[in-house]
Amino acid sequence: GSIVGSHTLLAYPIAKRLGITRNRAVTTTMGGTIVADTLALGVLAAVVAITLGDVSVGFWVQFIVMLLLYATVIIVGLPIIGRWFFRNVQNSGDADFVFLLVMLFASAVLSELVGLAPIIGAFLAGLTLNRLVPDNSPLMSRVQFVGEALFIPFFLLSVGMLVDFRVLFGSLELWGLALTFAALVLVGKLLAAKLSQWAFGYRASEGWTMYGLTVPQAAATLAVTLIGFDQLQLFDEVAVNAVVLLILITCVIGPVLVERFGRQIALESEQEDVEIDTTQRIMVPLANPANAPGLMDIALMIRSADSSEPIYPLTVARDGPDVQTQVTAGEKILSHAVLHATAAGVPVLPVTRVDLNIANGIHRAVRERRISTLVIGWNGIVTTRQRFLGSILDQLIQNTQQLVMICRLVDAPVATTRRIVLVVPRFAEREPGFADAVRQIKRLAKQLGTRIVLVTPQVAEERVEKAIEEIKPKVTVEAVSLATWSQLTRTLDDETAGDDMIVLMSSRSGRISWTAENARLPQRLSARFNRNHVVMVYPSEILRAKEARKPSQSHLYFDVNRIVLDIDCDHLDDVVREILHSAFKGEAGVRESLRQTLMRNVEQFAMELAPGMVLLHRHVPYVKEPQVFLGRSVTGIRVPGIQEPAQLLIVLLSPADAPPEEHLQALSVIAKSLSRADQVERILTARKPEDVMTLVADATSSA
């Protein structure tokens, strides 16, 4: 039972590569793996106890009492010890890792003293301490590296040394036993996967993927075999070799099934409305070395697992006589941030700015890097000067449209957070960026392994709870309603513990959920809950801005004055100058600046949409909405990086502060509607700009 009942997620990397790890069938399988392996090791524990002891009533009573006592100590005690350790021993990656190893070996030794296999103690230690080590943390990277590069290879080597190749080719009993094991595993796992598919209403592709994930036998199977052969003498060499053949068979079948049916899930998922942060860019302004690790931890946790974008730690030096000293100090902070993110296996790109105004320096960096999310620290103190003139954070919030997370962190590591207490004022769910803000908070909760306690007015509870429930990822949410908003402080006093994180859904001045009372909440919460992490989240305003300036889709950002036909030159520089001249007459300075911008690193930004058609695209400060220019050359245009001369040049200019999503949407519309060969031919034969506009409108409506 322990051999065929357990399984190893050997094909999980394939699911991760296909981008289906958040699929319901895959997450169900991961949960089932924990249950199956726990039960298999439980059976092993009983077998070990029976083999090494007697089977009298007194033995079973003693065994069960010792087992319950041991499980209580590990499941209850280890998280308490771990949380205390991580809260009191900070910013020491080596000490953190050594602590985990000590807990691992201590749990294994205690397991052996109780009469269980040491692997059971190690397994329980991993389960109980797992939530204290976020997936995207440097400590998790160390754990995975040591496990995959050291422990697992030695484990496999020790088992491989037990295999006798002479028995493999000279024993019919071995092959009979191996085929019996394989039949039990293949049939049993197939029945379990198909029954789960039927019970949960999954698609056929999901059922087969569950089967492929649960078929492979490796780690737990090898552990049980090793214990049965080496310690208990229950297995002979024939059984060990049969298990090795079983592992070989199942480890070939499982990945093949996941590769085939996982692709079907991925293709089916593309047709569903799945919210994915494809353009998430996180910037972390740093000034205080003490809270830099905590801010980087939050950035790592809210970062999408599918994102390929780096994290951008930023320091801004105020221009003045001591600017060089400030830049040097900032580089020291950045170096620690880079090491922190690199240890977690996340790309990082440090940024340094010099400006007379710190808020302007941050804002400029945000625009240049097209940042979507800001994670910034705050000490919780508001000086008299800041009350009259406004703080850096006040200026930053009002001057940016991005999602801003202002974090007042205490000495305890973020990873020791037990719960997230989310405070949502009335009407906050109607803000355009509410869904994205909640998605970041739920992602943070999932990385921390915590649940969310929602605190919101009673009149809005049902609507807010429903809106949060629909946003991925799935996290347990408990609601606490307020009869009146004035009860908030008293309710938080009752609901909040010392290791909870308070997250306040804030809003910018003048928005629908903004009130003067809510504007004072950050200072009040920071002063009252000085032992808790407090985070203020200001949702993104980008969707609001996008709706306000949403261009006419029917004309595809074109205008007849921006279409120039029959240009008699073949140099790209000359063609760009000719196109811009038609739309910026009398603005020689603007034309020259745009020309230089478009020609800078042209190899990186030139795209061949179709044979004979090239696209250049940039963000520039001279336009208020996306604009498209079209030029047609008589002789053909030589474009660096593209072999064949182009007859059509399309230039897309988006506002400098436009969100990446808007720019990418314009690119997508252009590519879909104009890249067909018949469209290129029609534009080449058009007699006047008005004919091109007609073709563009028709192409857009049919795209």
C-alpha cells in the first residue's frame, strides 16, 4: 500500500512550463499528493511499529499515544518555534537555513525515538514549516537548491546501489512482481483520476493530466523500499529491483501524458477569461536600509509567477553639494537589494536617479520604466512641515496613476505574518483599479500561506465579498461587517493580533471612495497598531485614464493628415522626416526630437508586420493619445535589421505616460488588421490618403 499508494509530482515542471499550475485540476492534484503521501507514510509507520514491537493491546495504546504526542509537538510546536526564530533573528540567510536543517534533523530524530521512520519526521517538518518560507523568497531558493542538488541525488544513489543487474535479466519472478506493481499503480491511479474528474466536473483533458501527474513513483516509493529492505528486512533484492522497474515505467508514462493533455488545457485556457499580469513591472524605491529587505520581500511575493519582468529597486539622490555621497549610499542599499532578489532567483534591475525633488525623481523613473506597481516604505510619522507642504508620499500618490503600496513595516519579517486584515471602505470596490489591487493582496496572502479577514461596512459586505471572491488567486476570506464605519478602530482592536498585517484599501483625493476621515486613517492605524505591519494600497488609475481617452476603434488611430503616399527616397531617416512633416507643420523642434527618438536603437523597435511593411513604435511626450502615421515609398525603404526593402512604413506613437496595455493593444490591432498580404497590396495601389482611410476602417471592422 505504501509503495503503490504514494506518488511524486515528477511531471510538475512540465505543467509549470505549460503555464497550467494554477489550473483547478493541477492544484487539486497537489493537495491530493500531500494526503496520499501522508497516508502512505502513515501505513509505513504502522508497519515499522509492528515489525519492531509486539502487537498487544498495550503496545497499540502506547504507540497511538506516542504518535499523537509526537504529531502535536511537531504540528503545533514547530510553527511556534519557527515564527519566534524568524521574528527575532533577522536578515541572516545562513542562520535561517541552518535553523531549517536543525528542525529537520530534530524532527527526524524524534520520529525515530517514537518508533517511526525518520523520513516521516522530515516530511512533517516540511509540511509545518512550509508556510513560514514563501515560494519567492531567497530561503526557499536555498532549500530547493540543496534538496535538488544534494539530498535527492545522494538518496537516489543509495537506492541505486541496492540494484542487482544480474537479477534484472535472470528472474521471471522479478518481472512478474514488477508488472503486478505497475498494473496496481496504473489502474488504481486511473480510477482515482477519472472518479475525481467525474466528481468535480472537470474536462477530460484535466482528468488525464491528473492521471499523468499522479502516476510517477519516485521519492516516497524509493523511501519506503529502502526502509523495507535495509531496516526491516521485509523486501529482498527481487522486490527492490521490481520497484526500480516500476519507477522506470511510471516515470516514462506520467510526463508523456502531462505533455500531451497539459497542452490541451493550455489551449483551452487561452479561450477563457483568465486575468494574468502580462505587463506587471514592480519598482521599489529605497531610502532606509533597515526596511529594504521587507519591501523587497513584499515585491517578490506580489510578483506574478508568469512574469519575466525584473524588479526595479530605486534610489533617488537629492541634487546638491553632497550628491555624490548620497549616490554612494544609495548604491550600497541597491547592492543589498540586488543580492536579496538574486538569491530568490528573480531578475533585478537597479535604478539610480538624481533630482532636486525626491517625488519627481521617483515619478520620472516610473514613467521611464513604465512601472505598473510601486512598493514604497513609510515610517508612520507625519511632521508639521509635511502637514503644510505635503510629504513625498502625498506628492507621489497624486502625481502617479500606478498601483501604490505604502508599507509601514515593523522589525518582524513579513514571512511571519499569520493573517491579513483587509479594510475596505464603502465604494472602494467601484474604483477602476480595485480588482488589480485585490489580486496583489491575494497573491501576497497566498505566498504567506495566510487567510484574509475582510473588514467592510455591512451595507457593502455582500458586494465587496463577491467582487473579491471572483478575483484570482483563490484564498480563504472571512468577512467581519461594520454596522457603522465609526466602529472600525474598535473592531480592529478586537480582531487584530500582534502578528497580523493590516492592509487598508485607500484612494486618491477626489475619488468616489475618498473621504476626509479615510484620508486620516493611515496615520491613525500606524499610531494605534505599532506592532503590526500596516500597508496602504492605492489602486491604479490607469483604467480610468484609458477610458477617458479611449480612441475610436473604427479609425485605428489613423488620420488622413498623417498618411503620406509616393515618398521618393529610400533612406529610413528621410522617410521618417517626411511623414512627421505632414502632421507637425511649423513645429520643427518637435519633428526633430521625434525623428531622433524613432531612429535611436531602430534595430530594436523595427518590426516587419508583413513582406514590404515595417512598423516603428515608441512612447513620446508630444501626443495625448495613440497616433499612427503611414508612409509609402516609391523606391523601397532600407531599414536596419530587416533584409528586404519596405514599401510601407507605419509609425505608432503613444503618450509617454500611457500604460503598456494600451500601447500593446494598439500594436495588436494594427498587426491583426493590416498585416495580411491582401491589405498590403491594396494600400500599395491606393491613389490617395482618403482611399487608405477607407481600407483602414474596413480592415479594423473585420479584424
